[in-house]
Amino acid sequence: MAGEVARSVDRRGGAPAAGDLIQIGVAVDIPQPWGAQLTRRRAEAGDPQAADIPAHVTLLGPTELPAAALPAVERHLAEVAAAHLPFTLHLRGTGTFRPVTQVVFVAVAAGISECELLAAAISAAPELHREARFPYHPHVTVAQDVAPEALDKVYEDLADFSAMFDVAAFTLFLHSGQARWQPRRDFRLGG
């Protein structure tokens, strides 16, 4: 079981300028070896996003905000993390959002409620509230917007996938619009 946090505090690339708009996301990283396996499988499906988005369970999707709001957001995330206990996440099998969206994912079999509670608490901050296109459904995307045959193959290839690990933290990611999503900071659950 992977229970350790890969980064305690990781501030890459320095702080953005106060007047800038930044894009953030919050997610549960999928630990190794499963994270690399799922990211690699996404790339093999021809999904160009695999190069920029490591395997994860989204808690807050891409959200644009003023850079000046980042310290308040980080305080909020620290409070959310402190108020929630670590939990076990079990990924098992595949699912799809087709025909609504062309997505195949690895399903969350256990830890669904914990992810839902974290996602709701995170988005409760006024800076982070956004209208959702779809109801929150924790999952790990393994193919998106690729040929139907590629979606079918990933769906079948990962049907027996299973991974169980402890989630001790969630991660704040920043995106510059030009490079891979970069981890900024981990927030340890339970304080």
C-alpha cells in the first residue's frame, strides 16, 4: 500500500505575479506503479492529453482565478485537508461516459464518498465555486476524445485493473497553459 505523500510542500516555478490569472486544479495523485501504468495506457490510446495530465482523481477541475487569490485558496485547502481523515481508495475495472462524452475511465470502487466530500468542501470557497457541466463522479480518465476503436480497446484492456492504496493527501496543481500540470503543494489529510 502506498500511504506516504510523494511531496510534502512542492513549490515549483516560483510564485505568479499578483495581477496574473492562473489555472489551478486539485486532485488525488495515483501513486506508482499504477499512476505510470494508467498514464502510459492513456498515451497508447492516442490521447494527446496523456503528456500533460498525470493519472489522478479530480477533486476540483481546471479553475481560473487571479494569482492574488492563491494564498487564500491554499489556506482554504489546508483547512479542508485538516478536517478530513485519510482513506483507502480502490480503483477497479472500467467505465465510460459515452455517448455523452467520449471518455473511458478506471472506476473508483471504494473511496467514492470521501472523494465526494472533499470535492464539495474544496469547491465551497467562493474563489473555487464554478458551475459544473456534469454531476461529480470520481474516476481516473484513461482515454478521451480518441477514435471509438481506441476507446473500446482501453475499456477492454483495463477491465480487470485493480489498485488499492491509502490516500494521505491531495495535491494543488498549477497550469501555465504551455506545459504539463505541475504540482504546487500537497495537503495532508487529518492535519
